[in-house]
Amino acid sequence: MRLLVTSVFLLQQVFSMPTIGLAENAPVAEQAVEQQNQPEIPAQQATTTQPMQAIPANATTDFLAGSQNAPLSQASATANDDPAALLHLSNPIMQTEALAVFDLMKDADATVRVTQDSRWSDLHIREGDRIVIAQGVTVTIDDVFNDVTAYWIRVDGALKFKTDVNTGIRVDTIIVTTTGKFEMGSETEAIAADVEAKVIFQGKTDIDRAWDPLGFSRGLISHGEVSIRGANKTGYATVTEALKGQQSITLSSVPADWRKNDKLVLSGFEYGQHEELTLDRIEGSTVYFKEALKFDHKLPEGYVDAEKAFEFHLVNVSRNAVLESEALGILDANGKYDPDRMAHVMFMHSDKVSVQYASSYNGRTDKLRPLIPSEVINGVLKSGTGENVSGRYAWNFYKTGIDTALPALIKGSVAMGSQGWGFVNHNSNVAMDSNIAYNVVGAGFVEATGVGVGVMQNNLAIHSIGSGFGLYEHALVTGIREQSYGHEGYGFWFQGSGMKAINNIALNQAGHGMMFFTYTVNQVFTQLSKLDFLTREEKERIAGINPSLPEKERDRLLENARINVSDIPFLVDGLISYGNKAGGYVFETWHHQMSARHNVNSVVRNVYAWVLKKDYAWGGGFYNPLTRNVTFENIHLMSNKFDPNIGTAMIHQINTENFTYRNIRVEGFMEGITIPLAGTNKIINSYFNNLKSIVISSATAKNRRISLEGNTFGTLVLKSPKQQFDIWMKSNFNPKDADISRLFENPDVITGKGDSISFVAANGEEKQLYYTEQGRDYVLNSASLPDEIRGKTNAQIWAEFGLAVGATLPPLDAVAVPRINGLVGSKAVYLPSMVILSPRFTTQTSDYTLQLQEVPNNDQTAIAAVAPVILEDNDVTPQPTAEATDKEQPAIIAVAPVVLEDNDVAPQPTAEATDKEQPAITAVAPVTLDVVPQLQTEATANDQPAIIAVAPVTLDVVPQLQQDATNKDQFTLPPVTLKSNAWNFIKYRDSQGNLRTTMVYSDQEPPTFEWNEFPDQIHPEDVLDVNAGKVQLIASGTIRDRIGNLVASNSMNVNLTNLKVENGVVKISFTIEDRAGNKAIITRDLIVSAAAPRLTHTVKGYAPKATPRNLSPLIMSLLGFKPLRMLMPLMW
């Protein structure tokens, strides 16, 4: 029962709040305030507090903001040791975070204690004061007080701003406790439109990390209630055109709440051509600026979308409820500010947050650099750590709760100038609505952990800076994996799928418009019930719940379902994007549904994007590697139809499958859609007009199926002649992992119906497409092929091995047609798939036993066989003949004996009777060879030679599979001998008598290793840190493995541990292995030297401090103080 205490009691214990005895009838100014009689206190002076809890190194499934993972031990978290430990008893990580924040503002360190409702003007605050507002007490900011800076304010009661006059304070840190409230306007009483409320967070000094080793301070940190409500402000208006030199724009509709001197940003069609403007006046529907435009804002010719008008966005970033970093206006001798002195806003562990029409010019976590978390030992920050902690953003909803009934709200607000991210959901339930992110470094809007829920809707992100590094290059590893993603410059970044994205806009991004990177460390999703974009039936399928169970049981299972974050479908409904930097994409996904055991698709629909990237050959629209199960609907991607010079509008990657494209419009690209190499993929009722509109490459899996239906194609009007293809098909003779068997053994079924191209019959009959390289007479001359098949036609290879490109020969009616780089004909026949169970890559050379599983092919259909024929120089296929069968069974078409002269030619497959409910199984009966002997001379009366005939001999030279006694669909062959370091073609006949071949590679050559960048020396302290698990030393490189005439390449990272020093050298050794089992030991020496750079300093982009940044003129004009040029650091 002692644990059932109120939060009020807990806070009293945390801060040891003394009772201040004052006369009841004392004047307000005296009664409300007790100040210590002491001189002003320098802000850098450390207070005397209890040492912080030492942070153990063990990792958990959660993350301590800005520090190494550090739960309090259960032994320390007891009321007997510290009553404050009763906070967050069930979550030691959150407990540690809360205590770290509360420990900054002990009551004993306060210089001002407010115990009765007061006006700020009555408190007579001095420079450096530390202020406590007691529980139940309200302090009202009633004027502008920017001449004095408080060091910190702890709000156990309420800190409130008047709404009808200009107000403001200057402070280093505000902490709102569990009983406290910060109110800068409310739902019923917003800040009046003609006044401003502002908090300026001081930035003249570095943050005191002796006082605050975890770096929580400098900003607003709320563990209680927050209400911020500025005056309504329309976020943006649109305009079709504005030209260089203009000082006005005529709008179709002028927002009524825009005011003189509002700060505006006009988007550009190219990255870097956005413009910062100041509203001078509005006359009718015309908006006048104080500045003239520097660029033309006009849609270039060739980019017109016939179904969607293009518009530029004029964005208003002015708000009158403001949280602001003073560091933005403190400039060095070069006119740059110090991002390490920036403030941040964090709503911690409390969902009692409503922020509307406010602005935050804050954000300290630096996405230009890797994250360097804090390591605190006995209350002291270890040197070299904590130099760039995570979680310090412009608006950060930090663990406010994902199971709350109502989401926290941020609406109509602005994040500007953040060194990291703008609006952040970290393990929270948040509604982000109609907000603006401008000029942030990493990403404008972020779901950070994969388990957050809520909605991002009607938001606009314009102009990000970007780190200039690749996706993974800032993932510095220290103890636990400290993820630093979302740094390339994104409009929207989602680590998971719990937040739906509705009607958002991403403009002028340094990286990409929107990213779903659904990959986390040790996180599971637990809030399926909150995903209102999924049906109940879909949620149960995702959770793997048996639909036959009683409803109450299904309810219970659904409520307790724990699903891999990457397996949750997402919803994107509405996205506009243009003006992104070269190399960026409109929409990107990674690590999504790769392990999903359900078939509920993610959905992306209603996307309109214009892509301008001059002479950039890669990408441009959608990029979706490592992604499965997505439906794309109503996607419009426009580029230059007069001169297509941009890569691919919608591009896959090797590990991509099960995509449906419906009502897609793609124009003006070099390539429209490159279809995934595996799974079931459909393109339906879409329009394309590109140099190569649909690009199809060889399948990497036996399950790849492509269906084209109801699509139409346009004709480009090009400035220079270029050949245009509606469908471009190309076999890949350098397949994934150098496994050339995929090219011949994977059925590659591509069908089309109802398309307005010449291969579709008038009756709408479904046709099939085939690669040119699949043609019967096509000679396979690629140097990547083994000698057994190189230089032969597909027909010859089929006859000799039962192999062909795409696992079958096309029918005789397959022909080339205009604007298709391939063949089109009737549907083909496929033999049963022979799935290899024994190793395809082996070190064996003798006694290799081939093990197979025979799987009926879904694409099997009956085919007639060929009549007897004598084959000489040509592969001539006669017309089929039928053979009488039982009336209830399909006709069996036979092959008569064939006389073979120069070639060992196998006949075409024949149809064989099967079970009525199964498709006919094609078969080739054993071949009868008429062997003609040599002539023998026999003496006769006339002395003439006589020909002695020999009866025909039946030879069946190809072995039959041996069926497994237990598993009837599994088979083996007798042991065979394999050629070393070569592809081996093992022939056999399947259960239906078809000639088949399985390719097996015998590999005796060990792999090699090519190192990536790696140091030659190591600092002695880093040796200790690596062995203690505090820093990881990673050997990275590429494994090269020769397979026949090709080389397979795979990247590899080795986490080096237990480093041993011998004679001043660390000897590194690890083993690599190829698919066959060949191993190689890789060694390298590291010299131990005190002169070696520290490991954390060798990460790309590392710097102990942030690089000073230029101040945006627009932000400078928004600052409520005059920028101060600093030649020397200021002291308080």
C-alpha cells in the first residue's frame, strides 16, 4: 500500500520542498516570493547536488534519450533509498530519465520560491535566478522581460502568459513537473493576433555539462501539462507562376489571417531556388513583398501533367506564440552561430500536450554528425562522450504514451532552423496536423522508433539541408547501436507504420520526400487496435489469429498481439513533392514486410510529383528496396517529355516482390517502372509515356509472375530522335550471387491482356511475353555462361538438357512486335519445378547425391507433341498428332520414333492424362533411338556386297529419379562425380518422364576479402573500450567468390571483440566462408599507439563540436532580439 502514493507526494519527496511560512495578509509581492539574500549567481557555476546514479552498460529494448542505455537497478529503485524512485516503477529507463531531469532543479538550489499566485513583474527576477513555482501556484507573464535571464524555472504549479499584451521572458531551462502546467494561450483564449508571446532560451554560453551530464537542459522539458495556442495562421497559398524581378504575386485566394511583415517562403522547382520573402501589403488578391524575386518560378516545358495542374507553394512561417534559441543570433567573427548552444523542446512521458499555431526555432541534436551519446559514471560525464546526444529537437513528443485514449496534438505550428529534426514522435500517440517544417537539417517530420502511432496530415516540409552522407554512414556504434538515421534531408521519415500519412507536401528536400524505413532494434509493435486504416479482418490476419475462434478470444489476442515493426502495413494517402535535390526520391521504402507471414498490403495512393534532375541517370521517383507487399494507386510522376534525361520513375531492388500498380501515370523518364524480380506483380489501367515504359529483367525466384492489364502508352515528342519502347525486356546473364542456374530454372511468366499495343488479339485473349534471349533460335553467347551451353541456341539446349532461358521455349507463334523489346505469343507450357534440396554449391567432387522436390507448376497447360521427324541441320517442329485415349481423360499425344543423325535431339513434351482436378502434366516418354550399324559384306554368287540389317535398339541413356519412400514428391539420383570449379549439368527424367537438368557448382576455391577503409593503428584506450563493449570496432569489406566465369560479391561487417595486445600489436583474425563451405582466414595487424586517433573520431562526419552555421536571413528577421556578433565567448 505504501506504493499507492500520489504524484504530489512524489514531487515533494523529489525536491524536498520546505514549507515557507509567510504572513497570510502580506502584500502579494512579499507574500508570493521568497528570495535568498545573495548576489547574482553566474550561470556556469555548478550547483551542489547528489551524484547521479551510475549508468550500467547493459542494453535493454528501450533507449535512454541522449545516453547509453541505462536502467536503474531494482535494488536502487526503492522508496527506502529514494522516494523519487517511485516514479515510473514499471519502466526503469523512463525512471532514470525523469530523475535525471528532476535532479537538475533541487529545491535547495533555488534562489526564488513562489508560493502564491503572482505576476512575473512582481517577482523582481535577477540575472541567473533559479525559480521554483510551487504546486497550486500560478505565475503570469504580464510583459516583456528580456533584459534579465533566469537560469532555470521549475514549474510545479503553473506558468502562464497573458494573451492580450506582448509578453516574453529569457531563460536557460524550463522544467514542468508532473503537477505543473505551461500555458501560452489556451483553446478558449488564444494569444491575440496583434500581440506576441515568446520565450527566449539563452545561448551566450555552453551548456553546463558538469551540472547536467546527460544534456537535458537548455530548453523546455515538460513532464506535466502544456497548452500553447497562438492566433490562427493559414500555412500556405498556391500560385501557378512567379517570375524573376517580381515584387508581387496574384493569388486565387488570399488567406484572411496573413499580416504585414509575415515571413514567407516561396518554393522553387529546383533545389536551392526557394526564396525567403517579407509580406509588405495585400491589395485585393495581390500580395506584395519587400523583396524582388531572384528566380523564375515556372513549370518548365515538357513537365505538364494532363490531369493535375502544377502549383508553387507560398508558405507562411510566422506565428505569434514563439519558443526561440538565442544562439541563432549570437554570431562569431565569420557571422556564424554555434548549433551546440541551441535549445530544444521535449514533452517527456506526458500526453497532456496541445500546441497550436506556435513556432519553435530550436533543435540541438546535430544530424550533420554521428550521434555521440553520454556516458555518465558516478554523476560525471566521461570525456569524449555526450558530444552529440539524441532527442533534442524542435518539437519532440518523447514517450508520451502509445496506449492513450487521445493523442497529443500539434497543429498549425512551425519548426524552423533545427539542427536535426523538426516534429518528432518517439514512442507516442500524436496528431500532427497542418504544420510547417522549414530549413531543418535532417528531416521535417519523424516517427522515430517504429512503435509510435497517430497521424501526420496536411503538413508541409520545405527545404532541408541534409548531411551529405549515405543512409547508414552516421550509424555510430557505442555500447548499443545508437541509430542516427534521417540525416540526408527528408520531408517525412517513418521508422514504423503506426502513423498514417495523409495529404502531406514535401518540397525542395536535400534528400528525399518521404521515407518508410521500417527497421528497429529489439522493438515490437503492440497497437494494432489503433490502426484505423486497417479492417478488423486485416488486423487479425496480421496477428495470425484463427478466424474460427470466438470473438472475445480474438479480441484478447488482438489486444495483446506483438508484431515485428517491419511487418505492419502502412498507409500513405496524398503526397505532393517537387524540387528535390539530384539523387533524391519522392517516396522510398526499406526493410518493409520482408518477414511478414500475412498478405495485407501497404498502400500508397494519390501521389503527385515532378522530378527535375538534369543529366542524373539514377532514380527520381519511387525507390523501394527490401520491400514486399505494396499497392500503389493513382500515382503521377512527371519529368521532361521533350527530353527524358532522368533514370527510373519507379525502381525496385533485388529483394523486392508483390507490388500492384493501379492507375499509374508516368511520363518523361528514361525508364518508367522496373518490375520487381520476385513475387506476384501487376500493372493495371495505367498510362506510360517514357523511353522505356515498363522494364522487365530476369526473375530471381521461381515465384515471379507479372500481369499487365488495361494499360495504355503514349508517344513522346522528342527534341532529338530516340527509339521508344513500351515494354523493354532483358535477360540478366550476371544474376544475383552469380547463380546462372536462376536464368534457366526460374519460370518467368509475363502475361498481358487488354493493353492497347499490337500483341493483344481483338478478342482480348491473354498473351504472354518472352525475352528475345528466350527465342528458339537465339544463340547464347554471353561470356558468363558455361561451355556446355555457350554458343548454342535455346532449342539445342532444350533438346540436350531440358533447359532454356525462362525455363521454357516460347511457342511457335511468338514473334517480335513494334515497341516491345521481346517476343509476344500464346501462353507457354512449363514443366513441374524441380526444387533442389541438396547443396547447389558444394565442395564435393565425388559421390554427390542430387536430391530434389518436384512441385507442380501453376502455369502448366496441355501441349500437343510433335509427329515423327528426321532432324538434320534445322530444328523443324511439325504439326502435332493425336492419339486415342479413354473418353474421360485428356488425349495423350505421342511422339513416334525419331531417327537421329547428327544431333542428340530430344522431342517436345507430350500431354499426359492426369487427375481431372489437376492440370495436364506434360511429359516426354523415353526416346527410342534407331541405331543404324555399319554395313557388313557377305560373299554371294555374284560377288556383290550384302547389307545385313540390325533390328532397332532401344536406349534410355538418361537416368530416372528414384522416389523417396516417405515423401512421395521427393527424389534422388545415384551419386555422381562432379567437375571441380565448374558448373555441372546433371541430367535425369522427372516423374513424368521429361528430360530435365539441374545445375550444380563444385567449388574448391576459397573466397577472398577486400577491406573497406580500416585503421592501421588503435589507441590503447580504445582497446579497453572495445573489450568492455563501449565502442565497436568493425571490420567491413566485400567477400568475392568466383563462380565459373562470374564473381559473386557480398558485403560483410565483422564486430571485433576481445582484442588482445601482443608486443604492442593487436592481431585481428576472422574467418569468411562461401556458399559451398570453403573458408578463408583473414588477418590484419593494428599497431597500438597513443598517437592513433580515437575510434569515434574516425566515423564519417565526426566532429567534437558542430560546425558553425550561417544564419538564415529569414530566421534573423524573425528573432526578437538584435543578433550579436561574438569575438569571445560571453560569461554570465
